[in-house]
Amino acid sequence: MNRRIWLVLSVVAISVLRSSQAFGETSLTASTLAEGRHSPVRAIKHSDVVFMYDNPDMYEPYGCTALGWAGSQSPDRIRLAHQRGVRLFAVSIGFRTEFARMIDFTPQFMEATCRNFAGEPFIVPWLWDHKHKEQPAWWFCTNSPLYREYLYSRLRQVIASGADALHIDDYTGTAGAVTWLDACFCPSCMSGFREYLKRKLSQERLEELKLGDLSKFDYHQYLIEQGITPEKYHTQRAQLPLATEVLDFQVKSATQFVAEFREKANEWKGSHMPLAVNSSLVGPINLAITPYVDYFCCEVDHQAGKRQVPLHPIYVYKLADGLDRPVTSTASGGDWADVAANNLPGLVRTWIALSYAFGHNFMAPHRQWCYTREKGTHWYSGPVEEYAPLYRFARSNAEILDDFESIAKVAVVYDSHSQRQGKGQIEPICTALAELNVPFTIVVQGDDWLPGYNLREFDLAQYAAIVIPQNLAPSADLEQVLSSPSVQKKLVRWKSPQDAVALADRWIRLSPEKQLFVTGRRHLREKRLAVHLVNRQYDPARDAVTPVQNVVITLDRAILPGPPANSQLGTVRSFSEQSGSVEVRANAEHVELNVPAVDLWTIVELRWP
């Protein structure tokens, strides 16, 4: 028997044996990972300098400590990186972008392509300008045994390279094509969906839908017999019979495959291999992978076109805190195209400062992917002199970045059950609180897509206020927690940004108002507080921030690690300014800090005996 045919048949057999996991409910492995929400060792440190792409010549200028995404798959390069101080070296496998390798892997590559409702293969839209051997960038199906065989072959190569960690780009695979590309109707998906329905649907539901013998059921043919055309499917998909079940099947299939991929990586490596994925962290589909990853290494929209310090990344960082996962971010391809076309390193520097101030990491922009519909793929190589000093500043201040976590008096509830119904959006709440420097965090209630995140009354006891969207549609479990008397006393049902005003100035007061982001971070074990000040006064005409003079920050005793009057003289670490001390005034109620000027990013450290 031909070896490749034998391997494919073996994968098919394994897929059938695992069908209760791959096409059904989340497995025990997923639940176990989710319950261990706090990793024993944090894969990414707050002070790490993370590269997206490998470049040994840039290690020293930037102080690189981690390759988070597309590290070279060369054992020699990995050894060199370790010798030059890179602690964590990840290599990426692209679930959508490696079409050329897949074409080279097997002459039967078309058998593994995704198919839309018309039965046609389609390309990855943002790779429209790419070709290999006269073939376009086909979108391959992650439910296809043949494509999975290819991906596992790539995993063996990564393990053999000696990489420390694994990154998966476009990890949602086929699930990412459901809601906008009318997919997938390939034989593998139709077979998998059939097995899913056998376990999922009750007898009453089966009779209601008139599906007939499920052992022979074909969803594609079922819709065709009801008069659904490709045009109707594209415009009416969400309202069609079993649309909810199709999405549920594809999301769970994708996450379960990544879970199995991770377990196989650990097995072949012989030890735990940290896993990161490229997730926008926006919406339930993009969060379902959380229980399986050690950190997110991802693209985040930074809204470069607005020419201001962005708010959206703050929402992402706070949500990641609630999920207990670090984020090493970069901007979107569109953001980088804008930066490259308009020469905006000053704007990017605010993105870098913002990430570290909120406890996460923005990848060094020495090489970044740019994308526009007109140009397609192109690249931005940032000027080292503009960016490297900022990363060296982070490395030199590791002692007031690492082991510090955000302080919070307000909890904003993220509910996956509501989000999946298009309700319970909390980003406007988070951005309004961030603009007023309210010390808040996000607390997460999960569901069958996001197992292991279950809020209890006990979890909410530490907060002075608990904020929920007005249109929250909670599950019965969350409703019970929110209905408890102790929570009801602190519950704020958000109607508009004005609701943030009532929470402002209670714990942090700033003068002049709204010119800085102020975030307090407390040491996990010692009585130390780091107060980060990030300048919001970005001037597009100069591509630089305007320094803020005579800054006064008042910190209420409720957020301090010790009595206000016992605080020690504040030490100032300031990028672009000489470090020194700051005037501290304290009484029984608060600490007042007087900072002469804030340029881009300043950290004030307070200590208690």
C-alpha cells in the first residue's frame, strides 16, 4: 500500500475514534487545562522584549528576550539566539498562510480545500496577491485528514528544530470561514457535522427538523432540497435551520484540534511546550481557544487612522488579565501600512508604552507585515533609533515591571453566554473607565466554549463596584451570582458613559484631567506600588506627544499596599527624562504625588516598610 494513502487512512481511523471529542463537546483535556488557569510559570514576563520575526542583528539593540511568533526553524539560529540572551524561542505554524508548503506536500492538495455553498474552493482573501506553482493561496480545511497530516508533519519539523515554544497563526482554521465565506461544505465537514448532530440533537428536535436518517444526512443537500441557493445562503445563513449548530460544531472542532495539536507537541518534545496563538481577543469565537494557550501572540487593531493614543488595546489587555493570559501584541496590517506610508514612529511609541504600562508587551517593530487592498502584502522596517531605546528602558526597569499586577476596585463582567447572543458588549464600558483612570479589571464568566471560567460570589467580594451592561443576558449560573444580596449592593447596570463619572475620582485623581493614562500596579509579594503615567497628548502634526507639566496624582488609601503616611519617597523612572525622586505628600486618607513633567512614559515607585 502507498505510504501516503496508509497515513491518510490512519488519520481517518484516529479521527473516527476521537469523533466524540473532535466533533462534539469539549474534552476532559480541555476542562483540565481550563481549571489550571494560573500557569505555574508565566511564559511571558512583563519586562520581556518580544520579536515577531527573528533577526539576530537586532537582538542586542532591542534587548530581545523572546521570539513570540515566526522564529527561524533552524537549530543553529535557535542556539545562537539562546547564546545572545533570548530566553524563549517560538516557531510558528500557519493554519491558513502555508498554502505553498501544502501544495508541495501532496499532489492531492485540492482534496483538502475548504468548499463554499456552491461547492467551490476559495482563497485566503488577504493573500490575493500570492501564488505558488501558478496556484493561488487556497484556504485549506482543518477538518480534512489530509490537511491535518500536513500540519502534523510541520509540527514534527518544529519539534526537531529545538524550538522552546509553538505559535499557531490563524488557529481557527475552517471555523474562521463560517460567518463570512459561506463555508465549509467539504466532505470532511459534512461527515463531522453528521456525527456532531447524532450526539447533540434530541429526538424531538430531529423530528421537528425532519432530518431523516442521520447516518445518511448531508447538510448541504438538505439545504438545497429546501430551495437554498448560494445567494440565499450568503444573505440568510444565520436564520437557516441548524445554523447555530454548524457554528458550534466548527468552533469546537477547531479548538479541540488545537488542544490535540498541543498535546502532541508536548508528547513529541517530551516536556511542556508553551503555546501561543494569533487571536484578536474580540468575540467568543476568538476566546474559545483560551484554555489551551499559555499566552496570546497576536494582532490587535490600534486604529492608526484616528491619529491618537488608542483605547481598544486597553480593552484587550484588561480582558487578557481576566483570562489570566499574557498578550504580546502587534498592530494590524492596515495599521502598519498607515504607519509606513505616513512615517509615524511617534504614534507607535505610544502603543509600546501603553502595552507595558498595562502589564503586557508590544512586539518590537523592526519588521512588520503591512496590508492594503491596493498594495497587498508589503513590509515596514521601523527605525531602530526610534524604538530600541524604549525597549531598553523596559528591560532596565524589569524590577518594577515583573511580578507586578494591576490593582482594581471595579469589576466589569464579561459573559460569554451573552456575547454569543450579540449582547453584553463591554468594550464601551472599559474604554470609558480607562479614560477616567478608574482602577478596573474584567472578570470572566465562561460557558461550553470557554470552560473553566466560573464566577462565584466569593470572586466578586473584593470589588467596590461590579459593572454589567444593561442588555446582559446571563445564564442561570451567572444570574444566581448576580442576584445574591452582597453583589446586588455593589451592582452598576451600565446605561451610558455617564455611569463612569460616578466611579471616577474615588481612588485615583489626576490634575490636569484626562491628559494621562494612570494605572497602578502592585507587587505580588512585597509592599511596593508602581504608578504608570502614559501621555495621551499625541500631536499628529509633529508625530510626538506634548509633555504634560506639573502633574499631581492623588491615590486613595483603598488601593495602597500600606498606610498612606508610611509610604517612602517616590522614585521616578522616566523614559526620555532623567530619573530621580518625586515629591510625596501623605496623610491618613491618601498619597499625593507631584511630578514636574511627563513626556511619553513615566513610572513612579512607592515602597512601604
